[in-house]
Amino acid sequence: MLRLKITDARAMIESALAANGYTADEPATIADHLMDCELRGLGYAGLARAVAIIEHDRRSNLTRRAITIRHESAVSASLDGGDDLGYLVAMRATGMAITKAQASGIGIVGASRTHFTGMFSYYLERVTAAGLVGMIAGSGPSAVAPHGGTEPRFSTNPIAFGFPSDGLPVIWDISTSSITHAEVLLAMRLGEPLPSGSAFDAEGNATTDPSKVLGGGAMATWGGHRGSGLALSVQLLSMMAGQHNVHGPYPEPGDFGYLITAIDPGLFGSADEFRRSVSAYVEQIRQTRPLDPGTPVRLPFERSVKIRERTLAQGHIEVADRVVETLHAFAKQTSSGG
């Protein structure tokens, strides 16, 4: 592992993206998201994801088009992502949902024809900072087997909720697969095994070999039949958002759907009172008698924020050598190989 200053890591991401077709403020927008993952201890979604983005772009030879609006009303919109990167498309969708909710009380925006939308809690921090309640669901091509099966039918299908409070927002962000696609990619890059029971090969046998998962296999769902049902619901929401290739295997390029709902709690009464009530209820949960006296009950997102604060204070992150070497190489190249 290599130790990198936070500023150097961010600059490395931006340089590699700028050398591979991303222009204007796009590298900075993407790098901010990826670095937030690194700061929160999610290395597989940080610099390693920058490598995956550039590799994906080169393999698929996509021609990125402008993000356009298919349909729009005062409270809703449907976006065509133009085969652009999901980190950029989702930021546009999130901004629109916030603006509509602030104006009309609710904003629902769907987007498709995109890929790699990232960590949903990143967007929900922006929603809750605006005093809004948020829900995001997203999906992509088939990569996850339903409970009781071994063939891919779902994507990793993350879903997330965010609620404002007078303190830290309450944000719950999960994948409905046992492991994420980014974790499988990083494990293959580093030559490491996957957790036992998390995946199948193309013949339906349990495997810990990431190359067999990516070579026609499938990840397992999280949470048994309950998680499988949640994954199905997310997939259907993604279809409503416009995702067009639900029924096929994981192709290049793969289409991803993104659906965000932002709600002004003031629709139902005092928004200030709602935030105070959330804060009071959160404190009740924290005061729950713990199963282990040495381990207090915590809420979703709290640990992630503490890790981020600690990482920012220390000023550096640790990244696998191979990831850093690959990013350095990409920064010296162009998408056409120059």
C-alpha cells in the first residue's frame, strides 16, 4: 500500500480523467465523489473506481452526448444521460430534484443511458443539507442472482434514504447484493479472493474467484428472500426511470437507471419541527441498552462520517500500489493511446 496526501490523490484522479476525455469541471466533480469514498474508508469506490471508469470508457468506445430532458413537469423529469458517466448524470438529476422539491414540495427525477452512478449517500448529503427527505434507487445490467438461484437477473441495486435533522442527517445506503461490483473488480485487480458464499461461477457453483464472477457468473443477494424482494423492487423502479437493458447480461456499455425523490417535510407540517423530532428520535435510538456494554448502539452513516473526519485530520489515505501505478500511467496517456 502507498500513502498519499489527500490533495495529491485528488490531483491524480483529476489528471487521469482529464487525460482521458473529461473536460472543464468534469474531472473535479468526479474526483470529489471518488475522494469522499476514499475518505470514508471505501477504497474500492475511490481511486480504484477511477481506474475502472477509464478502462470502461476505453473498452466501450462510448461517444458521450449532452444530457437531455425527455419529459418534464413541475415536480418531475426524465433524463437521457447521453451515455455519459453516472457521477455527472446523477449530480444533474439530484440538483433538479432538489430544485423542484424546494419550489413545489416534491421532486422526482429519473435518468438512464448512463453508467457508474457511485455512492448514493453522497447525493443524499446534498438533499438533506437542503432540508429535504430523499430516496434514491438505482440499477443496471444483470449481475446478481435472485435468492434461490445462481444466474444473474438483478443488478447490485442500491437503495438509499436520507432524513435531515438538527445534527448529522440520518442516511441509510445499501447495496442489495452481498458484495458490490466495485469490490469484485478490485479483488480481481489485486488477485484477492472474494468472501465465501458471496458469488457463483457461470455453472452455478459457489466461487471466491472474482474472474469467474465477471466471466458469466453472478453475485449473491444480500438478506436472503427479503433482500431479493428488495432487489426486485429496485430493479422495477429503475425500469420506470428508463433503464432499457434490464433483461440482458452485463454488456459494454451497460445502461444504468437512477431514480431520486426529494420531499419537503413542510408539506406535512413544520419542517423545523420534523428536524427536531428526527434529532430526538435519533437520540432515543442511541440510548438503547446495548447488547454489548462496550459497543453503544449507532445509527447508519455515523461511523462513515467519523472515518471521514479522522482521515481528513490525518491528511492522507492508503491506496494499493497497482491502483496508483495504473492511474499514473493513465495520466500520461490519452483515450486514443497518445
